[in-house]
Amino acid sequence: DAGVTQSPTHLIKTRGQQVTLRCSPKSGHDTVSWYQQALGQGPQFIFQYYEEEERQRGNFPDRFSGHQFPNYSSELNVNALLLGDSALYLCASSPGQGSTDTQYFGPGTRLTVL
Amino acid sequence: AQSVSQHNHHVILSEAASLELGCNYSYGGTVNLFWYVQYPGQHLQLLLKYFSGDPLVKGIKGFEAEFIKSKFSFNLRKPSVQWSDTAEYFCAVNAAGYGNNRLAFGKGNQVVVIP
């Protein structure tokens, strides 16, 4: 049973560019959440998708947007990249939106903005 | 919104020593609590979780955690660590209820076990 997968593994961009990160959830999971983990920090919640709609959002600007597809996979898009967007971006999937629906994390995409 | 505090960001100890990592959260309502672990080169994995019931929960690899509601704490313990426990440990919390499974994480504890 494949777990959560993410692509690409690493990415280097320059300031002002746009980036798209991809996530495939664990089999049987329909809810996808995205987190940003800066160096030396814990993951911070960006947003969550369920039934192809953004259901919850953390304290991130509109430059961060996403999408969920009918097969439950998801994309995270970041526009107008800033140096401060350099981080590990984690995708997590869960079998539902309930607070007891455990989130399973992928390996992450390491984004470096130069 | 919930917030989580973890102290002693870097911990170094010898094999067979006991480990205790503190976690305090701030939130006025009912919460669910989690400890995740990230081994070197691996992704975040769930170590244990508490939803309700017995406040002492046991997880994988001999870890346990105790929820003390009056202290807003969920401390992680292991009586005797092994070199393979070298990892980063994160405490996380969410507000109980449907549609609330977004997690708030602490900054993590980097634990190094010396053989």
C-alpha cells in the first residue's frame, strides 16, 4: 500500500517565479492538507482540501493557492516567490476531516528560492 | 487558535537513559494530542495519539505519553532509549470536532542518543 507521495523532491526557483508542487494521498484517503516547515521550525498549516474545495486555511497570503482533483490528488501553487518561501513543503492525507482522522505525511518537497 | 510549546529543543543522552520531552498547549476547548517523529532521512510518522479515555497512552517503540488536562500538558516518555531513537520529535494538537483536523505543531525536539 503506497503511502503519501510528493513530487518533485527538490526544487530551485528564483524570486518572483511561480511553483507547483504535487501530492498523491494514501489509498483510501480523501482529505489532503499542506504544511510549510521552515528550517528549525515545526510544520505550519497552509490549507486543507476535501471534495475538491478548500475547507480550512491557515495564516498564509493569497499567493498560496491549491487544487484538489477528482482522484483526491492535490497541487500547491505559490506565486511571486519570496526568499522567505524557502522551506520543506509537506503534504498530509487523512481518511476524513474529523479531528480524530489521523494525518499521514509524505516525504516533502524541498523548495529553495534564490 | 491552538499553539504548542516544546522546551529543550536539543537533547543529547546516552543509550539506556530515560527520555522525557515536554509539551504544553494553549486552547480553551477539548483537544486531541499527537506526537510525531521524524527519523533522519525519513518522513514524519505518528508515534502516538490521545483522543479521550485513559490519559496514559502507549505508542510504538516503547514510547508513552501522559495527558494532564489541568496542566495543558502531553509529555512524551521512554524509560530506556536506544541509538535508533535519534530523531526529531514534534508535539501537535487539534481542536476536537468534525472539520477540525488541521494540526498545530510545536517547534520540535532534536534528540541525539549516543551509543
